[in-house]
Amino acid sequence: MSAVYRNAAPPAIPWFKEGFFDFWSTRVNSLWTLRRPLVRLVGRTSASADAVTLQLQPNRHVGGLLPGQHVNLGVELDGRVTTRSYSPTVLDNGHLAITVKAIPGGKVSQHLARTAAIGDVFSVGPGFGDMTVALSPQRLVLLAGGSGITPMRSLLRQLDKQPLQAPVDLVYWARRQEELCFVDELQAMAARQPGFKLHTALTRDAATPAPRVDSFDFSGFDRLAGARVLACGPAGFVDAAKARLGAHVASFEGEAFSVPVLPELEQGSVQVELLRSGRSLSIARGTSLLTALEAAGIQPASGCRMGLCNTCVCTKVSGITRHTLTGDHASEPSIPLKLCVNSASTDLTLEL
Ligand SMILES: Cc1cc2nc3c(=O)[nH]c(=O)nc-3n(C[C@H](O)[C@H](O)[C@H](O)COP(=O)(O)OP(=O)(O)OC[C@H]3O[C@@H](n4cnc5c(N)ncnc54)[C@H](O)[C@@H]3O)c2cc1C
Ligand code: FES
């Protein structure tokens, strides 16, 4: 009789057993979990006048992160986990470094930059984002506005592992000299790699304020027309960079760190039925569904709040939504919907 061999499927773990295991194992070591990815704060250094770099030790479930990508970090504040996106650099010792700019009035950035303590543990999601680079020769122009430098630093450390095969320019805008991060590291790379040029643009420099991206002079840049341009920073910065260069280069990709201020085109309120929770509520039409649901006391899963990470996706069963970044309407039933970048145009039914 011949034996039939099958690959054993991993045993299903009831959630209460996993919760039970994690509860006791994290009392022995705060990073020991059955499968939840966690990081522990093990070091902090000042990165600039208003930013700190946190060194995070990952547990063995953290992985799948490419240079230039971002992760969602879950931070417990007032008994509730609040999630924001950050762009880590993987250090030589396997730890993650995130550099956090303290935003005035910012809930998570103020906590991370000012009050988080060594030993604190945060949840962390998988890497996401498309601004990654191959090591094959490609002409790159990197544009960073403020904290948009963080994924660029990670990309540059990757490129710096071997002699550059094609020119790379980084233009880094900040208001003042003391707000610049990683200057020594970037200057050292420029000294080591003849193909790398660092341009800093200080828009509020007392002596010679630099032009913003919309009027920056790129005419001296080598082979600009054949360049792949990557831009990262506040939404207004990325939009201005695209308007300035998008039509003049081989390709333009931008990722915004902050939500653009939207004109409230649609007003009044609509009724939203939430099938899973059995709730029905009235929400404002003009604002993103994520913000509107949060204002109504619902806490849908979320991460980047920018339409990048897919954490907030749920099924729209019926109704018409408006994409808050493109203005496009979607009326098809039973389609996936990102709550953070869609608002309700009509009454909606959501699988939530
Ligand atoms: C893909 C992605 C990657 C990111 N990577 C980094 C990173 O590496 N380092 C980093 O410091 N930040 C990064 N951010 C921004 C970060 O996720 C948070 O938005 C930021 O830390 C502010 O969160 P908060 O809770 O302190 O502010 P909130 O309490 O959410 O907001 C407070 C106020 O600040 C405004 N605001 C929010 N974010 C910004 C911003 N970035 N610039 C200016 N105003 C803002 C809000 O509109 C609001 O008015 C990234 C964002 C995205 C989408
Ligand atoms: S929260 Fe990231 S896509 Fe909506």
C-alpha cells in the first residue's frame, strides 16, 4: 500500500489561545509573541532641532521591508492604539531607525519625539509603498521636503553599498539649517560617491532664502530629461514638485506624508449602514469616510490615512463615493473602498 503524503497545514490557533500565550510570554520578554510583529524602543538620538531618531529592536515576526518603504506603527495612548506611518531605515544590526519630526499639536509624533521611553513596545505592520529602487543604473533625482527625507535616506544607504552607476541628485528642502537631518551622513556619501550630489535648500535662511520647489532652478542638472524623479514630503510639496517637473522628466513618482486640504465640494449629510456592527449613522458628505466615522465614535482599522497602505479597505456594498484626491465618483456595488481617501456622495452601505 502506498502512503499519501501531504504538506501539513499550520495548525489554526484560536484567538483566545494566541492572546493567552502573548499575555504571558510578553511578561517574560516584551517582544515574545506567537506571531504579532512588535518593536521595542532601545535608543533615541536627536536628529535635528525638531526631530529625533528612534532605534527599534524588532521581534522575529517583523519583515518584508524594502528601502524607501513605510510601515504603520501602533502606539498606545490613553488606552487606545493609534496608528501612524513612518519610513524606517534598516540598520546594520537589524534594528529599525525611524526619524520622527515633532508636529506642533501632533498626537503620535509629540509622544514619540518627546515622551516615549526606552523599553516601550509598539506594534508594526508590513512595509508598503512603491518608491523603491533597483541597483541597476538609473538616473535618479530625489526631492525631499522636511520629514520626506526619511525614505530618501534609506534609498541612498541602499545605493551607497556599491559605486553609483548613474548620477543621483538629492534636493532637500527645510526651512532652516537646524531642521536638516542626516547632513553629516549625506555629505560623507557625496564625498565618497562622485556621482552623488547633495543640494540643500533653506527657504527661511536669514541671509539667502532658497526658492521653493515650484521655482527651483534645475537647469544645471545633468540628463534631467531622462531622470526618474521621486518626491516625498507634505502634500503641497509633492503636488508642486509634480507641477514643476512632471512633464520634463522620464518619470515622476510622489508620496505625500500629510493629507491635502480639500475643498468641501459636497455638503450636507448622508446615512451610512454598517452591516457587521448593525449600526446606522448620519455622517458629513464632504469629509473622508475614515474621519467621519471616527468623529461618530467608530474606530475602523487605519494606518497611513493617505490611501497608500490598504489598512482601511472595506467593501462598499452600495452607494456612490467620491475619491478625495482625484475627485472621481464610484457607483459600482460590492467593490473594495479605502475609507481614508473616499467621502460619501449618497447614502452608503458598508461591510464594516
Ligand atoms: C507613508 C507615510 C510615511 C511617513 N513617514 C514619516 C517619517 O518617516 N517621519 C515623520 O516624522 N513623519 C512621517 N509621516 C507622517 C506621520 O505618519 C504622521 O502624520 C506625523 O508624525 C504626524 O502625526 P501626529 O499624530 O503627530 O499628528 P496628528 O495628531 O495626526 O495631526 C496633527 C496636525 O498636524 C497635521 N499633520 C499631520 N502630519 C503632518 C506632517 N507630516 N506635516 C505637517 N503637518 C502634519 C495634521 O493635518 C493636523 O492638523 C509619514 C506619513 C506617511 C503617510
Ligand atoms: S489608512 Fe492607509 S490606505 Fe487608508
